[in-house]
Amino acid sequence: MISNPYELIDLSVSVDPEKWEPDPVKITVILHKEGGDRLGSALMYLKNKGYVYRIFQWIKWKTGFGMDHRDFPDGKGLSLMFYRLSTHTGTHMDAPFHYGDKTSRGEPARTITDIPLEWCYAHAFVIKVDPETQGPIQPEEIISALSRQNLSILPGDIALIMTGADKYQGTPAYFTKFRGLSRDSVALLVERGVKIIGIDSFSLDQPFSYMVTEYLKNRDQSVLWPAHMFGRENEYCQLERLANLDKLPLDKKFILSCFPVKLEKADASWCRVVALIDKKQE
């Protein structure tokens, strides 16, 4: 086994059909016995064997004399699972295309497969904010946290916002009880060179109910998903629904790996986000 100089901390939440979601996760499970039967039925699809052979195998399979789970060791074949979920379920990365199809320059917005890999493996830092303060996270809170934690932002850094909202993960409160970033806070980070901003809550913006209530007061469109909409002006990616940020150091940077699953031209994709903490610096 290779000696690992890093402590690995998983910052991802699992995709669990048992946990509450606005769009429920659905799963179809095919266990080993049925899996063996499915694999045995594949004989009828072997095109290189010819049409007559396939018909013969189909008849054998339908009458119970074809290959099935009984032909596998212990009478069990291979399992198979089908998940139905959105690209925004669980820990995931939002690509600029999620915020809008065009950039401010009129160019096509980047999808998840357009994101440079260099963005997804970089130094990161945590900004801890007060979860009890009312309203969105403001720039002065970020500046104060950076000063308090003795941190500076360098181009290419990944910023992680710790609000503590992950404690509600898997419950309805997770989707309503959290703080998001203001537009100006996103601008502060992105204009200093941050390409990826992560948060341990459902969204980088305020809860849906908060934004809609503010909008209905005077129909001001700027209160609707302002953190997301900033990505139309200056592209960046979001890591939403992180966890375990409280296990990370606040006074130093670390390496973050957040490569998204390669869903061609998708607006977002699931990530297994892992922090690599240098053991020598502890």
C-alpha cells in the first residue's frame, strides 16, 4: 500500500432514497439471483451467433431451460441498480450553463464537460460564518472571517462557506433553514480569482421562500437567485450540499479534489468532494 501523506476528509453527502428530497430519489434494485437471470437472457442478443441461434436461446429461456442464476457460482449472478435523480441531487457542481445559456459577452455558457480540470483540484480554504445572523451572507462577513482566520485569497483558490446547515441534511428543514451568499459576496470571491465556491447548505442562494417573499414586495428581479445570476456576468462554478466542513482547518489552506462525473453537456453533475490535509503541517 502506498503511504499517503494526506488525511482524506469526505465532504460529500450520499444520495439516499430514504432521505427527504423535493424531487424524491427513486431506485430500482436487481439483486444477484435476478441479475443472473438477466445475464443469462443476454444469450439471445448475441448477434454474432446468428438469428436461428438467438431464437433457439429465446425459446430455451422462456421455457426455463436457458442459462439463468443456477449457472453462476452459489446460484447468484451480478447485481444491478437504477437510480433516478436530478443533476442537483446530493453533493454536486453547478456549471455556468445552469445560471444561463449565454455569458454576458453572448457566448455559449460552459457546461459541466467544459470545466477545466485544473479548477477541480486546487488549494481551498474555509470561511466560517454565523448561521444565526438574519439574511444573506454579506462581503463584510467574508472579509472579517478571512482576517480572523489569517487567510488571503489567491487566483484559482476554492472557497468553502461553512454555515452548519448540513446538520439538517435529509430533512425538510435542510431546504428552508440556511443562509446563502449575497451577489456582492460572490462578486468579492470571484473577482479575486476564485473559480469554485462551495457551501454546506442546499443552495448558494437564500432559501426559495425568502427570495420569493422579497420579490413579491416590489417585483424586483435582482432578489431572485442573485448568487447564481452573477455567474452570467463572471463565470464560476458552485459546489452545493457539502458536509463535514467543521472537520477542516480554519487557519490554513489544503488541497481540494472535486471532479464532477462526466455527464456530457450537463448543467451540473455529482461530485465526490474530498479534502486532502497535509499531515506534516498538523
